[in-house]
Amino acid sequence: MYKIKGADQKEYGPVSADQIRQWFKENRLNRFSMVEAAETPGWRPLELVPEFADLFPAALPPAMGGGGFSAIPTSISTSTPGPRPVIADPVQAAAQLKVPGILLIVFAICGLLLAICAPFTKKAMVSFSSTFTEKIFDSMSQPMPPEVRAGLDASKNQGFGVMDGFGLVMGLVSNVVMLIGALKMMKLESWGLALAAAILVMLPCGSCCCCLGIGLGVWVAILLSKPEIKGAFR
């Protein structure tokens, strides 16, 4: 008897070997479907279970599959309960997540560098902000309000305070988590950590460019929500 882990990450069974063969013929399972035998605990891809070796002729390349499997199911039977008819192909999932994973890594590294340099660049950033604000009022031919000038002067004289330190720590933590999540995502490991990276890149503390970070985070979240991609994670 065997247990099957479907693309929805739910377990089905125990079922017999004949039932597994039937699901395979109906394209409800493929070579990457995770199987656990009752006598040998531990999840393995279906193609690595000796009893089902005949379903995967050695002459066919691994990416093509065997035993009637195709990337697009032609007919799906719903007469018996079983795994969802979603093909979770790790090769295709990794290919779709490669580019967004690289972008997440770039964002995380840039965010880390900005956070580390923050204590040394704050004064320059405040000075730039002050000059930029003054030019805006000059272009409008209006005097700068006293309260605005007082705020800018106060910012120039203010050092790296407690709140700045808190922001530095938050930036470091969020970007480290984002970096780890991106690396795990590209290896199809830890779906939850990959989703956390997608959320963090959309936050101001986790992205070196908020607007682009929001777009990237939404893109990654949409990809991770696809059953065929979620089911490919280990």
C-alpha cells in the first residue's frame, strides 16, 4: 500500500499499486509525484519507486516522462477520489521562478548595502533633501515657511538616533530573510519562506525601491499561488 502527496500538498491513501497505476494513466500523477510506501517510510518521486519502474521507459528523456504522461492532460477521470489533476513539474517551476528569484536576490543585496551604509550616508541624504526642498520653493518664487526651514535645520543637526538604529536593524533582518527566501525559492524549498520574501520586497523596510519592489512582490506571489508551482516545492 502507498500514500500519495498531491499537487495541493494533501496526502491521499493508503491506496494500492493498481490504483496508482490507474491515476498515472489518467494523468493525475506524473513521475515527480511524491509517494510513500507503507513498508519503507519516506517520500520519494514515483519514478524512483522500483515497483513502478515500468511506467518510465529508460529510452525517453526525463523531461518528457513516460507511461502516457504528457505536459497537458488530454483526459482526466473524476470517478474516484484522488490527487488533484495538476501536473507539478519541478523543472518547469524552477524555470518560471528563476528570473524573479534573481531579482529578489538583487533587491536584497542592494537593501543590505543601503542599510549598512545608512549611518554614514544619513548626513548627505539630509543635506540633499534640504537643498532639493529649497530649490522647489525657489522655483515657485515663494519663501520657505519658517516651520519647514526649522525642521530641515533640525534634521541637519540630528545624529544617528535610536529610531535610525531601529530602522537599520529592521532593514538588515528583512533583507537577510528576503535573500534566504529567494535562494530557497530557486531551489524549490520552503514555499512559506519564499512567500515571505515576496511580501518583504513590497515593504519600505525590505526594498531599496518601493515601487519596483511592489511589482516584483506581486509577480512572485502570483507565481507561488499557482498549484503546479506550489506542488513542486519540497
